[in-house]
Amino acid sequence: MSCNNCGHAGSFVLLVDLAALVTLDAPANSGASPDAEPDDRCRQREWSLTARCPACDSTDVAVDATTLLSRAAATRS
């Protein structure tokens, strides 16, 4: 693992970006699965994983974010 921008090697930051659109006129959660009504505006969600270099804040790193997530999960077990 290394940064393609500054050459940093070692630890990297795993960024998890979660966005949810919630409208004021959205119905209350009925307890249904969040995926049950994909057209419902109150349930629109997007998320992404990104690896970032702690030295230069570049996201141009030679490691996949899912690999970092797997390593983080393995160390918590």
C-alpha cells in the first residue's frame, strides 16, 4: 500500500460517506424494510468507501477501500 501522490506507505484513512435524503413530508417509518419501497423519497440512500492518505489527504492511493475495510473488520474480531 502506498500513496500515488506523495509515496506515503503504511496506514491509511478509510472514509465512509453516507448520504440520505429525508423530506419533511415523508411518512413515518412503518417498520418495513428500507429496501421495500425504492421509489419512496424518504428512503433514498447512497454510500461510498474511499481510502485517503493521512500525509497529503490524496485519495490517489494504491489500495482498494474494501481491502482496508476487510483489514479493519479482521482486527476487530
